Amino acid sequence: MKVRYSYLARQFAEIEPILDDIRALVKSGDFTLGAPVRQFEESFAKLIGAKYAVGVGSGTDALFLSLKALGVGPGDEVITAANTFVATAGAIETAGARIVFVDCNEKFVIDPSKIEKAITKKTKALLPVHWGGQAFDIEAILKIADKHGLPVVEDACQSIGAAVGSRRAGASGAAAGFSLHPLKNLNVWGDGGVITTNSEKTRDQLRLLRNHGMSSRDEYAFYAYNSRLDSLQAVVGNHLIKDFEWITQTRIDNAVRIEKALKPIKALTFPPRSANERHSYHLYQFLAEDRDKLLKFLVEKGIDAKVHYPRPLHLQPASKPLGYKAGDFPVAEAQAKATITLPVHQHLTDEEIEHMIACVKEFYGEA
Ligand SMILES: Cc1ncc(COP(=O)(O)O)c(C=O)c1O
């Protein structure tokens, strides 16, 4: 049996209703910043519980443009998590600032107790990551940011639908970046991103930044970028956003079921789960003894298990100019050696879930 990580073939088995709307879009010629984009931005802001949403070209652009909108540039430092995806750090670098890493905790999110030590006179923003559907400690980080007068840009690219208590990921910072990449929980047919903010000023700045700084067809407020969410992708997003609660709840149900079955295995360590948090399970991730052997075993059994990620960013060649070394972020480094991700998507069948559970049990001799 194959258990695929990608669910796209199943998700888009029935695409006629989407194609009907795309045909209408093609006839209208409303391709750039058209009505579907405005509709998507409105629905997305509501979904997140933020005042405004601005559609952009990708999640990476959402982070980069948010940093630019907040005035981050050369000579500044931006703090983020050492265990994040390359794009978070890339957004800081392309904004011209220096990347400053901080270690994560046992929930795979930035450890708030380690942030203050990394703050210097040059720190211009915090860019914590809601990782894999696990929100970071929003209250704790806002408190640190307020104390130091720093804006928080939430990297919520992996965490649409995550929350801590009544605070949803992406609703509390100065801005938050989301990704609509095909393998994200809310996806489109290519690249796409969204920024949420509660500030009208930031929204207006972002609208200029994504569209050449054009305040009108013939007036340019400043020189900027072209990073617009395509109307065509917004059409797809407008369809999928209707399924969003079902997508999130199905992923949660799958994760809970798998975890209940695997929890007795002593060789596995699961991140602590808090009753007041909503993990939206973009990634279903835990730590495993003999991880590499388990990974190989599962792949041989047809399961698309993965590692997110085997090497933290501070140990990547790209970080060489930053001067970090092994041992700087022990939690991220230990997790990189032991973490494994199982498919948890909303199109898994009962048989596929049971196959994964049975294979992990078999590997540890607990069948
Ligand atoms: C944590 C994180 N930040 C940023 C991004 C960038 O998003 P995109 O691929 O849409 O540019 C990703 C994408 O995987 C991500 O996982």
C-alpha cells in the first residue's frame, strides 16, 4: 500500500466548479488584482480574525514585504527560530537585514525564554514561526516585543487555523505572512501568499509594496516590487476556503488517532499538547529513536514519511557568514536528528492511517 504525502490528485479529482469560475475569469480579463483577489482577501481576513488581508505572490514575499513595510533594512537585525524553513531566513536576508537565530522548545516553536538574550540595539523586528500548525506562545512573545518596542511579524506560512486560546495565528502581530503553496493546508494551483494586519497604515503600505509603489496608474509613491496574488489563484482559493474548517478538523482527527495508537511506544517522544491550543497539523511530527532506520523502513513500506528538517538553518552553508557553530542551539540540533513527519492530510483513508500505525509498531517490535 502507498501512503502519499501529497494529496493533490485526490483533492483536485473534481475540478469542474473551479474551472467554470476560471473560464468566467478568462472571459472577464480581470487577471491582475481583480475581483476574486478582493473577495479572497475579505474571506481570509475573516478566517484569521484580522482586520485586513493583502494577497501577494508567495509566503516568502508575504514575510519579506511585511518586513519592508515595517521599515526593516540594511544594518538591522531580525530574530527568528533556528529550526524554521529556509524561506523565513531568506525573507530577512532579502530585506537586507541580519538573521539572528534563537533555539526552539519541545513544541518545535521558538523558545520565548531565549529571545531577550538575542535582542541588541540593532534588533528591528521579531519573526517567530508558527511551526507546522503549532502556534508559538503568542502572549509571551508580544510581551517581550512590547517591552523592547519591537514589531512582531508572525510567520504563519505553515499554520493557517492554529490558535492559542482565543488568539488565532496571524491575528496579533504587526503583520503575519501565510503561504498558499500547493502542499499547505489552504492551497492554490501554484504560488500564492497572504499578509494579515490590523493596521490600516501597514495595509496601505503593503498594497503599494506589492504593486510597484503605484498609488494610481500614473503616480508612484516609491519604487517597489511586483508581487500580486494572481486573480486565477484567488479563484482557486475562494473555492478551497469554503472547505477550510473540514480540512483542519480532519487533520486534527487524523493526528489524534495516530498519536493515541503510537503513544505507548517508549522509543517515541511526542511534543506536549495543550488543551487551550489548536494545532492545525500542517505537519504531524514527533521524535523517534533510530529515526533514520525508521524512515527507511516506512519508505520501504510505501509510506511517504519525511524529515522536517535534518539540518537546522544555523548549520547550513548559507549561514556561514553569520558565524554560528554546532552546539549553539542544542534543542533544534537534537530535534533535527530525531524528528520524523508522517502524512496527516485530509484525504488519508482509514486503511492508510492503520497501515502507518501498524508499520511504526512493527518497526519497534510492538505489533
Ligand atoms: C515556515 C515557512 N515560512 C515561509 C514559507 C514560504 O512560503 P512559500 O513557499 O509560499 O514562499 C514556508 C513554505 O514552505 C514555510 O514553511
